[in-house]
Amino acid sequence: MTQSFKTIASGKSFVILPGQDMGILTAGDLKRLAGITRRYGVPAAKLTGAQRLCLLGTDEQQLAALKKDLGLSGAMPHERGRVHYVQACPGSRWCRFGVADAPAMGKMIAGLDFGHPLPYKVKVGVSGCRICCCESWLRDVGLIADRSGWKLIFGGNAAAAPRIGDLVSERLDDTQVLDLVRKCLAVYSKHADGGLRSARFIEQFGSRAFRAEVLGK
Ligand code: SF4
């Protein structure tokens, strides 16, 4: 289980969203989570659209102890130089339409350490074919596989002011994707103020200027 999380005040209770490994839970994860939910009297859990797990209605007084038991660090992932979360579809290993192993690519991106804080949350969606089940055009970083390789999209957002991301490059192999993700986030980190999501940054900076700096053209 990754260590990203967020808490949301919800009346008298709190909701905790532990980061998940693209929604993939092992038997060990389930057993551990079941033990924790029993111990803290968590009344319900919910799978989120971001492939994470909400523990609903948790007791505010027990929040610190609960986070500790979940192994959650206090800092947000972007403050630790990591992406906020990665969503990935089942990909070619499990889906008949898949042309690339989306969870394997997602895992590589989730494991990247950028060595410096990122301006704000970076959400990643990895889709194993052009049907695009992970809504990659609406993520800060989106990947879509087709038979010629990966498409890399940057600057999408699905929140209050939605934005379809910009195609940065295509026909990329795995190594080229990881290299280009690093470059995109380096340019974003160099020019964006803290707290500025990638979609708003691209609107200000300009997608053409961004692409030119990332690709060195
Ligand atoms: S994006 Fe394609 S490969 Fe992934 S789950 Fe959807 S249909 Fe299958």
C-alpha cells in the first residue's frame, strides 16, 4: 500500500483515503485493513473513483493512532516529491482490448522519486488502450497505449474547472515515457507556484511553450 492519504471533515466524523496500489489489494492488505477497521470501529469502507479506499465515519479522536496503524506519513506525496496517486486499468494482462501492461507502467511511475517537492498534487491515469478507461485526458499526467506505443498527456483535470490535457508526445516506449514524465514534472516544478495544479499552470504558461521546453524544441 502506498502512503498517500487525505482527510475530509464530514460532520462529526472523518473520512480517510489511504493510497492504494492502483486499486490492487493483496490478501495480506485485506486482512490488515479488516483488522484495523474492526479495531477502530470503522462502520463502512468505500472504493473511490480514484481506485483508493475510504474508511468512512472514523472517530476524530482516534485519527492519529489510526493513521499510524495504516503506516501513513504526515506529509502529502507531492511534498515528498512523489505523484499523488496512479490509477491504472487492468491492461493487456487482464483485458482483451489491452495492448500494454498498464499496472506495470503505473507502478513504475508511482515509484518515481523526483528528489524535490512538486508544486501540487499530481494525479496519473494509465490506460492500456485507446478506450481510455482511466480517463487519462483528465489527469495531470495521462498515458494511453496503442499499438505504436504510449501517448503522454499533461495538464488535464476533472474537477470544478475541467480541462482536457495536451498531447506532449506519442509512440513512446516505456523508457521514453518515464524520461518524459520526469521532464514534464521538472518544467512544471521550475515554473509553477506552489498550490498551482498542472491544468491551471498550462493555461498560464501555454501548452506550446511547455511542449517546446519539455521536448527541447
Ligand atoms: S483502457 Fe482498454 S485495456 Fe484498459 S480496461 Fe479499458 S478497454 Fe481494457
